[in-house]
Amino acid sequence: MMEEKVKIGIIGTGFARKVQIPAFQTLPNAEIVSVASGHLENAEKTAKDFHITHFTDNWRETIERNDVDLICITTPPNLHKEMTLFALERGKAVLCEKPMAINVAEAREMMDKAQEKQVLALVDFELRFQNGRQKARKMLRDGEIGKIIHAKYNFRNASRGTLEVPWNWWSDEMQGGGALGAIGSHIIDSFHWFFSTEISSVFCQLQTHVKERRDGKSGEMRQVTTDDEANLILRFADGDLTEDATGIVSVSMVEYPKYQNRIEFFGTEGAMRVEHRGEIFLAKKDDEDWREIEVDFDEPIAGIPDTGFSRGFTSFAPKIIEAICEGRTEIENAATFEDGCKVQKVLDAARCQNLQAEINWS
């Protein structure tokens, strides 16, 4: 199958409005033909702002359009399974936001349906496509720092550190909110992708620092049932790049001062650090400090904070459109539903390990 122009249906007006729609609209062989939101006013405003001809508060309308080739699902995670299965049954390609599902049972059901229908089905782990991360991954494979023995990931963003942020789905465990799912899923996938191996064990501590938020509709204070901090201790399965390797992850949505999204690799021959835009720093084992490696940076989306995520998506989007135009069901380096399932397994295990043993000092 060779499509001249890929027609896209968008479900959700959060991340899609900020990143996906602007990125796709730069591509001459892509056209967004429908946008759906649970709130009709959001769908209408998004359609007007981006000159999209159709908007609706019924996501099934968007999926069932005959002219839609690709469905982008950017809703809270508790809605992913139903929307994805509905789209796959109708033969649509799917780009699903992370985390892929609420639990691994849902993720497996989605994966099985995608395999049955033999269509392009991807999880939006766009950081894989940053030029810097692609280069860093190749450097690891070229043996630049030897075998990996330890890795650290530090994510800090104080965007939810104030009481002024209202209660929404991010505050609700039943809707799949929280830092572990939203950010931890990216981190787990990053490790899987960089190392081409899996996390074999995890210990986890979750914390809710802001325990109540005001409901924007009712004005009442509501309990926050999700985490705004997640700390993980990991062990990686041995592989071509890893040997008895361990990892530490710190995710906080309440820490100040400035944004940080940093991954560090420590090997038998040196260390490597990758920052949020894809900046690479290298230190051999005899070096006294880091030295920066030249990177051809991706383009960010204008008008939003440059956190690095939009840079990844601007490089990812044309590859999605190209694959659909050519009738392919795989994209090199893209996260499949199978990859999403592997991430979900670690998320589920982390939540199970969120146990606390009190120390008796008496």
C-alpha cells in the first residue's frame, strides 16, 4: 500500500495540542482531519486553532471516519485499552501515549490485537528519536565506555510542586495518573532501548507530597491518590552491554530549582551523560572531567518549554508518516506494543514493591 497523504485522527487535546499536532502539520504528506476530546469546547478550540475541519466529543466518530489512517491516542491511561482495541478492530494504525495501559493484562490484550491485525501499533516513547540519544546509543554499542556496570536517571520538574495546580486525572490513581507512570515509563523504556536488555528486578518507593488539590469545577479540596515522587533501585539482566549492572532512578514533580532530565552510564572504561535536549558528555576512566560531544540537535516545538520531548517527536513524526505511506508495520527504533508490555511489567512490579518497613530504634 502506498498512501499519498496520511490522514490523522487525534484523540485528546493535551500533549497532542502542544506537540503532536504542530509536528505533524509541518509534514507535507500528513493531514489532521479530526480531533476528539471529552470536552467539546477543547476539541472545537483545537480544531479552530489548527484549522482542522472536524471536531467531536465522541472519540468513536474520529476512529470510524473512512479517511483516517492513523489514530493518535493522548488521553489518560485508563482509556487507552478501549480506544486502542476499537481502532485496531477497524484496521487503523495506532500511536498510543505512555504508559500504554493501566496494567500488564490490558497491555497484553492490546499487543495481541495489534499482532492479530498486523497494523502499525506504536507507543509514543519519542525520546528514542532524539539525535543525541541515537548517537549515544551507537557510542555505547561501539564500546566507548566498555561494559555498563551502573546507570543513574534523574528527572526533576517542579510543575506540580504548588498547591495552585488543580486536581485532575494526574491526581487520580484510577485514571492512571502519577509520576511513576508518566515519567517512569519513559525512563524504563530508555534503559531497555539503550541496553537492549531488560530490568530483572526493581525496588520502589512512591511518595505523595501534595496530598490534596482543589477541584477546578466544584472548588472542593480532593485527595490526591497518585505519587508525585518515585524512587527506584534496579538490576539489569546481563547482555552485550551490561554485566551485573545496577541502576538508580529519581523522579520528582515537586523538586526545585530547574528542570532536569539526565541519564548517566558508568562502564568499565569510562562514563557517559545525556541531558534533556540530547547533549552528550563523555569521560574516559582516566579523565578528570566531562567533555562535550558534538550533536546535531533536533528542532523543538516553538511556544512550549523545551524539555526535550518535542525534539524527539519532531524527529519521530516523519518516520511514522513514511512507514504508513509505504505500508510498513515496523519502524526502526520505535517502541512496539511488545516494548510497551515490557515497560508495563516493570511498572506493575514497582507498584507491588512499594512497601515500607519501619525501623524500630528502641
